[in-house]
Amino acid sequence: MKRLLTFAACAVVLAACSPQKPAAPASLAKYNTDALPLPEFMDHVVDPASFAYWKGSGTEETAKGSKDLSPTTDEGWEAMESAAASLIEAGNDLQLPGRPRAPIQIPGQKPWPASDFYKFAQQLTAEAVLAKAAAEKHDKAAAYAEGAKIYLICTACHKEYILANNIAAQGNPLPDWPADVKAKQQAYKPKPAS
């Protein structure tokens, strides 16, 4: 009997010392999406994080040849990890009440689903998780591939929520390229990767 009581007392002490998840009442959560409206959130959070990640991946063609943009130091890779971490949280933050937008309606075109805003935000977070993992591994090829996927998510979202809005509001706001530039673009053949 003594052993059973001793065992029970030890179990109670161990249970009391075990880490417990604190129960946080939902009423304590407060956020203010009005403090940073969506255009500013994009300009000051999403865009800088995206550009910081893209700055460290791929190559740049210059008059002197190809330049590898991949980081060469641990600090450079850490900066890419931080940029990806910011994008992970940005995708979450975009889904807070007050942030999502309705898609743009262009006369004569089929309307986009209202759920697309959430879809793009969730895709951003999911892809940024993979981008962060690539940077953690210092994997140049994966960092480039994941950065490209983030770019595609961004441009798909912008098509529905920014570009379409500008077109609907003021006609096509993008000027056409001059003829000589268009000819160079069409004749351009990228150099094979070495």
C-alpha cells in the first residue's frame, strides 16, 4: 500500500511539473488591420520580403556575362531565410479579417471567385515554407525554383487584384514596348545553363 501511495504521489508531482499549454482566451487576441492598409502592407511587408528573396537566387545577364546571384556567405543565406519567414507570416496576415479583397469585375469577363484571395495567401505561405527550407540548406537550384513559384503566385494574384483593377478603372495602363525592343525580345535566346 505504501508503494502505491508513493507512486501516486510521484505521479501527481510529475504531472504538476509537466509543461502545460496555457489556455489563452480568444478575447485577448487583438489586431488592427486598419493601422496598415492592404496597399501599404504589400508595399512595406510583402514586396520587400519577396524582392529580398529573389535578390539571392538565379543569375543575372550583364554585358560582362552571367552573374550568379546566390549568397556566398552564411549571412546572405540567413537573409534569404528571413525573407522567406516574412513571406510565411505575410500569407497568414493577408487572411486576417479586414485584409481580403473582392476580386475585380471586368465587364464582359467571367468573374473570379471571391475565395481566390485566400487561395493566393495560402499558396504564398506554403511556397515560402519551401523557399525557407531551400535557403536553410544553401540549395541554389531549389532557392531559385521556389522563388520562381512565389513569383508565379504573386503575378497570378496581381492579375486579379491589381492589374485588372487598373485596366477596369482606366483602360490598359501599360504602354506597349517600342518596336525595336519588341524585336529584341522576340529574337532573344537565353544562353544554356552551364
